Amino acid sequence: MNNTRVFKMSFASVYPHYIQKAEKKARSKQEVDEIIFWLTGYNEKSLQELLDNKTDFETFFAQAPQINPNTSKITGVICGYRVEEIEDKLMQQIRYLDKLIDELAKGKAMEKILRK
């Protein structure tokens, strides 16, 4: 499977879709940001810089201050693949984020989403 296209996609081009998906289900941009901060260790300022610079997914995850150690607790299916079985580390991280946003849109409590 060639993932190069996904890896080179600008995070800024996908971010509005995450927000839109959440807001359609009466969730907020702040909750989307909280998930991103939890997963990557970025903060509001560093996230905005990444968006302004149109950083690609590969760089977004490579430069993440700290990938949350609880990512191993993220399980389930996204796009037909079990996230815990994806072998490519970068693709797995992208799918972790997709999975968390899906859980938010499905109405799960933030405590459960953030694996507390």
C-alpha cells in the first residue's frame, strides 16, 4: 500500500474536516484541539504554527513534542483496518487521530476518548 500521498498531505487541509465532523454532532473545535494536544503534545500556539505553515502529516507527527504513551489503548477499526494492527508507524498515528475524532463525533465522553 503506497501511503506517500497521505503522508505528504497538509495537516491544515484535513484539520477543518475534523472540526466539521465534530461540529455536525454538536461537539466543538476545542474538543478536537484537546484530542490533538493529548495525542501529540502540541499546544495551541504550536498547532497554529503548523496550520499556518501547511505542515504535512509526516512532519506533523515527526515533530510532535510527545506522542502520548497511552496510544496503545486506542483500538478498533478505521477505514476497514484495525488501528492496533497497522504496521507503518506513521499511518498508525494518522489513523489513531482519525479514530479519536470518530469517537468524538459518535458522542463518546472525552474521558473515554482520552483513555483516562
